[in-house]
Amino acid sequence: MHIYRTHNCGELRENHVGEVVRLSGWVHRKRDHGNLLFVDLRDDFGLTQCVIEPKNPIFDHVDSIAPESVVTVTGEVVLRDKETINPSISTGTIEIRIGEFKVLSEAEELPIPVFGDQEYPEELRLRHRFLDLRRERLHHNIKLRAAIIEDIRQRMTEQGFTELQTPILTASSPEGARDYLVPSRVHPGKFYALPQAPQQFKQLYMVAGFDRYFQIAPCFRDEDARADRSPGEFYQLDVEMSFVDQEDVFNAIEPVMHGVFQKYSDGKEVTPAPFPRIAYADAMLQFGSDKPDLRNPLRITDVTDAFSGSSFKIFSNAIEGGAVVRAIPAPGAEQNPRSFFDKMNEWARENGWPGLGYMVFTSGEAKGPIGRNLSKERIRMIQEITSLGDGDAVFFACDEVKRASELAGAARDRLGINLNLIDSDCFRFCWVIDYPMFEYDEEKCQVVFSHNPFSMPQGGLDALNKMNSTDILGFQYDIVCNGIELSSGAIRNHRPDIMYKAFELAGYSRADVDMRFGGMLRALKYGAPPHGGIAPGIDRIVMLLAGEPNIREVVAFPLNQRAEDLLMNAPAPVSKSHLRELHLRLVEASDGDKETNS
RNA sequence: GGGGGUGUAGCUCAGUUUGGUUAGAGCGUCGGCCUGUCACGCCGAAGGUCGCGAGUUCGAGUCUCGUCACUCCCGCCA
């Protein structure tokens, strides 16, 4: 008989009755009836009930074992009585009569129990992650993550993608997020950087003639955390394809995303391919966001014309000053008390907006302070544009374009929740396309890349030469699911002449570009195929499918919000000799330093 | 860097609004009882720097100020 086990804890059935078996696992739970003791034994595969009676000489030994100790149980599989069958576990028709009981590893009193679904503080959970990972929720999430990654690999491979590796120690990238730096021992004063994404390497693979690349790639960015953003590191399904246009990328990715979500969505409806495509400008208008949540049926409309030159002076004056008015519908909201509408306005003001006007349509009239100041024709115009009528209400966001969009988008989210309009039982995908290539940075007072500088501008060199730079669109796209941005992607700029021109518009000289992107440019000068790709975030995909509100719930060993590893104690100070070897000297931060740095 | 929330037993939380006797409950732990449980049940016990510091007061878990930790958001994330 094997020293540890003949079966696992989720394996035994009625057909094993009569066999003497050996199981090893954790003591999940004990139920002591005085003259009868039940021990639930748990491993990765399941739970098996073991039982012992006091006439057995080892009863006291078994009785005294602490929960979560690791033990080996040897004994006969016996059938349970009909009335003691437990249908909620796979091994519920049998139990093991304990013959031998060996303790492999005793557990001390637990800082967090493994049994039960009580919530515990995250700090405690992170410090004892190995215990938290034993618990059902995290254990399930991590196994789900593994299954999803395996499934993605299979789907990508089947579609003719080749899984290729890229370096972890590489060069700092001048655009984008803050890098994690690694000092070089061999080259005093010089540093490697961890890749923010394998962006340039995957393009180099295309140039090297590998037609379709993918990788479950680690990415490192030194940025502050959010609920859906792990600090430090995260994983992307990194994809790049040769000789493709935007539609080819969509056609390659849609079946993978749809397939994975369909398989692991637990019956929830998934948007069938092709996913809706929404132009960036339309997304900003209709959803007030570049990551529209299509589960929310509300659509924002522009009603500036209905207020322009009207006697509702607050809006008409603002419009003369360049403002727009966006309407957020609240269908069926008429029955709500006045406080419902006032609270929305209050919320907008609390968040720094001038306010949120509203109108309630009832028995052919528009009630509310705005309705009284507006002519019948204008009210009819608003009803027409918003497709609203009696019984409905509408909110108005009046501000300059960007801020009005933002407010309308936030109000749309809020109304969707308050009016209970969100269908939570589905995964709604869309593509957001036609991103502007450049935008004007108010602080820097110059045109900057609004997305990925390596993207191909729509219209190519012609557009860069002739168009107003902020009007130029890029072959850039995002894939969004339930309001969460899963990925950005683009058709890349594979032409050095177009690259120089694009960077020139963003204020880089030819010499700048040569210095910063020399490797990439050199590659493009010796025959580069047109190519493009995308990189959906693995952690966010798992988060959506696991139904978790926080990305740390689907990462086995996450850093906390301040980018610390509480289990391994990182980051940590290093010895002087270690620093010396790397040609580093620590500088105490004085007050003066702090001021000049901040 | 900024804003919000939280901080009371090992853990989850009540008590803070309106300052007033010995700060409570559940889970866990420990002890006792219990032959069919699977969130076993019953009885009992131990367990507290009310995050920390200062202040107001005859008196502070409760009020004020400061500070720290965690978390959510803004900034940031080509």
C-alpha cells in the first residue's frame, strides 16, 4: 500500500465499499459526539468523512488532532445508512472507518480558519495567503484561472498561433507607465527595466517572420492599484498577427473570447460574435465613457439644440459659451419622489459638477424647474430625441463637451443601478474603435499620443501631412466587457517614414526617435510585414468569470494596495555589500529632497 | 500627492448619535457532557492598551486635534 494514499479525498464511491483504503489530507472539520467522532478529510479533490468509535484505542489520539493538521487515514470504506447520506459532497454515500491514523504535520491554532465562508481582513488574508488559498473561494478561483488559461492556450494554438517567449530583463520604455528598474552589476550606473508589456518584442517577432504570436505574458508597471488593477505585475494574453487589418484581429479574437466566456460563464449569456463596434466618439456621446457597459440599456443623447437660445438662461448662456447639453433618460422614473431627483443633483454637485437638471414628463407636461422655462416645441423636441414620454424623466448635464460627457456617463451608471436596469446575468462585449491618434495636453501645452505611439494612423502619411493632428484617428481599438476594459490593441505602424512623422507631431525630433526606438526602427527598415495585435488582461477575464469585484481575489499571491508582499516581506532592504556590488548608494530623503521631488 | 470609509476579544461585529457602575454577542480556543453528525448539539471558562498620541472634562470606547494602518476613489495606468 502506498505510504500516503491509495485514493484522493474526492474519489471514493459505493463501488469501493469493503476495500481498505488510505487517504491523506487536511483535517477540515471534526464533529465530536462523545461516543462517536467524525473527521472530514480534505484535499485538492474533495472531502471524505471518516468516523471512529471510542472502543478504538487510538480514539483519543484522533480526537485531539487540531483542524488543518495533515494526516494519513487508513481504513475500510463503508456504505452510509440511507438517512445519513450527504448529497452535497461527491463522496457522500460512503465513509471511512478509521483503522490507522498518522499525523504528518500538526497545525497550530489558525489565524484564519479554513472552514466556513466568513470574511476576513485582507491584510490578515495576505499575510497568511497559504491558508486563504486553502479556503473554498480562493482555491476555486485559482483553479478556474488555471483552467481558463489552459483553455485560451488551446484555442489560440488551434487557430495557428505560436506561443513564444520574450525577455523579462529589457530596456526602459520612454512612453507609458513607470518602469520597474533592475540595476546592472556589470555596467555601473546602468539599469534594465521589467517590460510593461512585450510590445516591441512581439513586433520584432512579426518582423522576424513568425506569422502569429501569442503568449500568456507577465507585465510590470509601477502604478498605483485599483480594484481591477494589481500593482506591480499582471498577465496579458499577448497577441500579434502579420498581414492583417483591424477586422482580421477582431475575427481572430472574438471566437476565443466568446468561447472562453461561454465555457466558464456558468450559463450566463455571452455576446455572440461579431461583437458590436462602437466608434470612440459615439461611445463618449452615448455612454459618456470609452468603456461602455452594454448591460445598462440607457443611452445618452445630445439635446443642445433644444436649449440653444431658449429662455432657460442657465443652459442657453452656457451654450453660447461653448457648452453642450446631454440628456440621460430615466424611463419610468416619474413615480419617484422629488427627493430622488434632488439626490441626483446633490450627488453631481458633491462630485464637483455644477449640477444635474431634470424634467419629469406627466400628463402631457414637463414638470420640474427646467420644464417651466421651456416652450412646448422645445419639450417635444427633447422627447423626440430621447424617445421619452409620459411617465418618464430625463436628466441634463450641461458643461463643456468633455465634462458634460463624463457627468452624463456617471449619471447613466448611477441611474442604471438606482432604477434597477442592469442585467447582471450576462457578459456584454463590444469593440471601441477609431480612437483619436493624438490629443492636446493642457498641462504640457502640446499635442501628445493619446494611445499607443506605434499605432498606424488612419489615412497613413497623407493624414499626418494634411489633417489637423487631433482629428486624425488611429487603427486602435479596445475590447470591453460589462464596462471593464479588457484590452487595447492596434494595427501597428510598420513604416519608418510614417513613424518619424507621427512622432514629429507629438514633439519628437528624428534624433529623439532614433535614440529611443532605435531597435524597433532598425527592424522596420529591413522588410517588415504589416501587422497588428491585442493583449486582453488575463486577470480581468478571470475576475469577470469568477464574479469577483477585486482582482486580488483571482491572483494567488498578490501585492497589497501599497505594492507590498506581506507574506514574503517585499520590498525589503538589502545589505551594503549587495548594494556595493550593484554600484548603488542609498540617499536619505531629506525634507528638501521631498519638496523638489514632489 | 488628494478625497471618502473603516479601526472595540484570535476573527466577524454591536455599543459612539445624547460622555457616567464591572465594554457585550456570535464564531474560534480551552474544559465538561453527548452514538449518526456533516454550520452537530448542550453546559462552563479563559480571552480587551476600545489603532496610537495629545487635549477638553470630576469622568472619554463615546467629544476635539494630530498621527498610523487597511481599503475604495481621483491623480497615474503610451
